[in-house]
Amino acid sequence: MKIVFLGVGEAFDENYPNNSVLVFSEKASLMVDCGDSAVRQLWKFNRGNHNLPDALYITHRHSDHLFGLPAMLGRFHEEKRTKPFTIICTKALHEDVNVAASYAYKGLETDFPFSVNVVEVEDGQQIEFKDMRLSFALTRHSTPVHAIKVEHAGKSFCFSGDGMFSLREGFYRELDLLAQETYLYDKEIIGHACITGAVKFAEENRIKTLALVHLNKHFRKNDLPKVRDGIKSDKVRIIIPEPMDEVTL
């Protein structure tokens, strides 16, 4: 399984694209979250292959995780994509997806040259998508967020979306890689985790690698250089990925 960090930034960072990843297995490609700047990262990465990805999962309704979807669908239409496309989200988000697409390109949603299949999921559910096993767990944020766990060929990866850790017991246990939103260094603010808390959590859950993403833009610029050397663990490998970095599990 390969993970590409399309973007690692927070909602309003002009230098770092919105937090989003591509996950590849042997038979499938899955994009997780699609903010307005993340979708441009996809276009850079796919180099004209508009059959990529096979599916999109959306963790929650905030703009930096959702508002790139209408542009994605519009470009698929423009480039004459014919391969079926799957959108995976909660029932509430399904309604938001329809509204966003309609407002952006009214009428386009009925004129795709490819089929769009929406799969609704909920907390605690597990589904199969091609050769990936996908699981979902509610986290703590200012709006409902469902983290996703992807399992393939004995490897496991979890993307937290925004917010604190999942309330579902054992969901993150012994992951190969966790991409965890960590807004600040040692201060948890409403709806956001912090770096020191994430490191402790990763150690307690025996996670092999922890990727720190969605850092606050001011913290990343002004404070991260001062504390970076202190972000370490004897038990967990810690990375702070840059856009387009790749990790193979």
C-alpha cells in the first residue's frame, strides 16, 4: 500500500494545500478529502490520467475537505472520463455533496459521461472497496468527523480528518501509519488535537509511524522550526510530511 500526501495544510494556509491523501493498493486508488487546493494537487499528480482516483472519501463537511469536489467532477466531465467514480461519505454528507455540485455547475450532475456511485457509511461500519477494507469511526470536532482506516495486504493506514482521536476503542491500535491532524504543539483547542498529545496517543496505541498534518499556518512558519528537534519518540517514528511526499507500507 502506498500513501501520497497531496496536501498537509489547514483550511487557510496559502503555502500548503489542504490536508488530503491518495491511497493506492494493488487494484484501487482512493482519495481522502478534497479541499479546493487539494484537488489541484491531484491534477498535478495524475498527469492527465483522469481515471484517477477510483473513489473519494470525505471525512466531514468543512470547506477545506469538501469544496474541491465540484471542480473534480467538472474536470472529469471536461476530460471525458468514462470510468465509474465512487463517492464514500455519511448520509448527511451525501446531501451536502449534491448541493455543492449543483451550486457549482448546475445541471452537470445529470450529464456525466461516467457513472457516480455514492456509498453511505456510518460510525463503526466496515466495507470492502475492491481490494481495500475500509472502516470508519467518529472523532471529536466542531462538526461530525469520521476517520477512515484502510487495510490491505496486512498493512493498515488511518486518516483522522480534523479533530481529536476516535472515540471508538482500539480503532487506531497498532496501525502502520496514522495521519493525525495536529493543529498546535502542546495546546488542544476546540475541535483540534496537538502534537504532544498525538505523540503520547501513538505511543500508547503502539502505532508504528505518526504523520503530523494540518498544522496551523502561523505555528508552522514561526514556531515549528524552534520545537522540531523536540518532536521525537523512542517508540514511534514521527514524520512531518511535505506536499507530494510518499510513504510505502
